[in-house]
Amino acid sequence: MGFKKTSDLIAVSFGVTESAANTFTQEEIALQLDVLNNEIFVVLAVDLNPAAPDLVPGSTTESRAVVTSTTATTMQTLANTNTIAEADLVIVSGAASSVSFTRAAEESYSGNLDYVSLIATNNFFVAVQGNSNTSAKSVNGRVWGYRAKADATTYAALVQSEVLSA
């Protein structure tokens, strides 16, 4: 691996609320990395807690949240290389009954991974968007990781990959 750990565990907390109901809203979370010294952030885990969607009889409502390493103009999925984590809460309501569904990447991966993602630029982005809700939705969460110093080749490759795949 082309990087060396330079800090203890860091938890970065955030909260984002839609600017209006069912509106894609994104905020930039600054990591304040030392880019002159090839500092990166090694993501170990992400916890996303989107607000519950509204129960609207006869409608499917949704509350989605995502953490990405680059900015976006629409909601992203794990199919995007720069997506670090996503969470999705859905309520499917018929005339007589309702069923809720939850879809989220694990908060802590149970396999044998060294890390979940690497962030080479100076920030990450958190977005939230509801669908068919009557009120604005929000997400609260936390990203766990540590700072590391990458060698020049690794740093250049990470920055190029992150920026070009945006």
C-alpha cells in the first residue's frame, strides 16, 4: 500500500436537511487535509441515518441519503465509483395497508477489509432527497477514518481517479 497512517481514529459528524420537500440537497464537508504533503483520508466506516419517509396513503414515499467523494447534481448509487455509502428508506402504501423497506450499506463491514474508501481531495459530500413526501427530510451521520500520508505516485493516482470519475 502506498500510504502510512498519521493519526488516530477520527469521527466526522454531519447533518443535512432538504431545502424543500423532495428536493436534492447536498452539503460539502471539509476534511482540511494537508494536500501539500499528500495527505489523504482513509474511510473505515460510514453511518447514515435518514429521516423516515412520510406515510401517505396510496403512495410510495422515500428518504434517501448518500456520501460521495465528489460533488453531484443528482442522487447517486453505489454504481458510481465515487459513492462511499448510501441509505434508502421506503414506505409502499396501498389502499388498505403499508409496508416499509430499508436498504443501507453496512455501517461496519463484516469482512476483512483494510478500509472502505480513500478520499484524496480536501472534502466529501453528503446529500439527501425525499420522494413523494409532504415535508423536508434530513440525514444525520458520521464518517470514521484516519489521516494518512500517501507517496507521490499513489497520491497523484488517487486525485486523478477521484476527479476524472466525477
